[in-house]
Amino acid sequence: MNIRSTLAAILALAAMGFIADSAVALPLQSKDAVQGRCNENGGTWFAPSAQGVYGCLYNDGHGIVCGGGGSYRNTCDTFRRRPGQHGLPTRQEATAEKAKKVEVK
């Protein structure tokens, strides 16, 4: 009985580790460094807001956000695209899909 509960606890912790996949806050990176890397990699730059938040969203869906208020003021956070999640279709793809559905009927 004791082995089962230990094994169940280990499996539960492993499952939480796989599901959580949280990122550790990075030290603050300068606005110029983030903007430069963003421009080099073809991302979309978000200039500092009134609260001092700035960041970049890259074409593949990952990005970085820095600044803010309170305890987040001197940190950056990165995020990545979730596997298996696809972007929205382009207008051309949506039109082609709609035409296919009309032809089938």
C-alpha cells in the first residue's frame, strides 16, 4: 500500500511538471537590446507603455515581455508558441476552404 501511494505521488508530480511548463522570470533586458533582437528576427515590437511594459512578438508565436509595475518592474518573461496550436488562416486560405465546402454540397 505504501509503494502505491509513493508511486502515485511521483506520477502526479511528473504530470504537473509536464503540464505546468512555466518559465522563470529573466533579469530585465534593456529596451534597446529587446528591440534590436526583435528587428533582427522580423518580430513585431511593442514600444514601452505608460506603465513601462515593452516586448516583442515573433512570427512563430513566441516572444518576450519586460517591465511593468510592482515586483515585475525589473524582470522579463518569455513565452513560446504552444505545440499543436496553429495560427488563424489567412484570408486566402479561408476563402479557399469556403469554396471547397460549397463545391461538396
